[in-house]
Amino acid sequence: MRISEIGGEFALIRRITDKEFGDSAVIKGVGDDCAVIDHTKDRYLLVTTDMMVENDHFNLEWQSPFQVGMKLTEANVSDILAMGGTPKYAFVSLSLKKETEVDFVEALYRGLKTSAERHGVVILGGDTTHGSEYTLNMALLGEVDKSMLRLRSMAQPDDLICVTGTLGGSDAGLKLLRSGKPGSTSKHLEPRCRSENEARAIAEYAHAMIDVSDGLASEVSHICEESCLGAEVYYEKIPISESTIEAGRRLSIEPQDFALYGGEDFELVFTIPEANLGSLRKRFSDFTVVGKMLPEKQGIYLLKGKERLRMMRGYDHFA
């Protein structure tokens, strides 16, 4: 039986992982952006890992080793920030082709370290081996104040669903590169996640939080599954940049579809009581209300004009 036949990546994860660990120090294992482990009286340890494979997550025809290194760090840091935490220590493992030049690895590490320095991350080591394609992995440790931890399971009925920045730019850039058409590709080639200060400001007022790795549709679905709630997303409210709208015109794709089903924007999706919106806007204002959490499991809907549609899932490696 193929992975696609059981429902794809997330069905596979549910099939092969345990949610009960028999260890009281494990606060959260599978099912969030990071594992959460009891660490000190006031803080939890956060652990995440992210892998990038050549010709899937990056393509050296249009992406430099420096850019690839930066992207790997940004993707991992984004997971820590989505938990309300502080990224700290990284370990990088590389599978390199036998013909790899030293200059390639040095440029890759310049990218890794440039992003790491931006976020206060220290790269402590890792592992290196060889293979037929480049495969890169980072494991990142962080910390979070116990009062600031934000899980996907913490959403409440009637919370507003918000997203930071604009969405869809990475997927639009990737499709432009693949098609050979001109347009803005920087969001795909050099994505930037949010800063710790921005994420902590959101965490102070929000209930649940997740980063945009696999598209808005997937991230809202994850929150709904973990919180046992439904949701509705307002299609016309999804924030899209002018360059992404222009990419949609050139590719004959509705720009909102880049945001819903693409991914790798590394923005933050969060749920927040309406009463907290004003207080958050005084601290951080670069976000948009795009939906609302519904009581119990009422389904996940996309409100598009006068239509109320069942929302599809976002990107899945095996679907």
C-alpha cells in the first residue's frame, strides 16, 4: 500500500507515531510545530527538526547554496517562534554528493550562519555523509516561558483567525521559476520568518499559533484538528501582495490559491479573542483577520463570495 493510498503525509504520521509517551516530562510530542519538554521551573525546552531535499525543497538551477542555507535556518526558527519561544542551539546534518566542491559547503554555511545570527542561534555541530542528492537537515532547540507556550490545541470557539504579513509569495515565486516567466521570486528564494519579538507580542494575546509551512488551508486544519473545533476562512480577506497578484495573472492562477495551498511563507497563523485585538495592535499591527473558529467539529469552510465551500487541505508531500 502506498502512502498516498492511506491519505498522504499526515495520515502516515498518525499511523506510525504514538501520542502517549509514558514520560511526565513530555508536555507535547507529535502534533505541533515543536516537541515540548519540561525543562526548568519556569521554562519548557522546545525541539524541532526540518529537512530539505534537492529538487523538492530547493533547486540549484535558480537557488544559490547561500540562499539554501538561509532557508533551512528560517524554516526551523519559524517553528520555535510559532510556539511563542526563543530559538537557541542548532545541529546541522548534510548528505552531500561525492563531487561536492568545498566552495559549495562554505557558501551553504554562510547562509546558515547569516540567518542564525539574525535570530540569535548558535550552530553547535551535526553530521555529514554522502548520497546521490543533496539532503539537508537542521535540529533546533529553543526555550519558552511556561506562561507563553502556544499550542495548536489552544484555540477557543469564536476566536478570530489571523495571519501575519502577506501569503502566497513563496509558491507564486516557485511557479514563476518553474514556468520560466518573469516576476517576483524573492519570497521563494530568500524567505524570512518573523522575529522573536513579533512572535512573543502575538503569543501574549493569542490562544493558538502555527507557522505557514504548507499553506493557510493546512495550518487552519491543523489547529482545528488539535483543538477539536471547526473554522471558516474568508477568501477575499486573505492578504496578498501586488507582486503575488501579478504572478497569478501571468500564470492564470487565482492568487489566493498560492496562499491556501502553497506554503513556505513562514508567516504566523494565530487565533485570538476579539477583545484582545486592540491590545495586540498597539504592540504589533502587521496582521489580518481572515476567519473565525467555530464551536466543536462543525467542519472547515471557505467563504468565497456567496458560496460556503468545504476547504481543501494544503500541500502534502505524498497526497
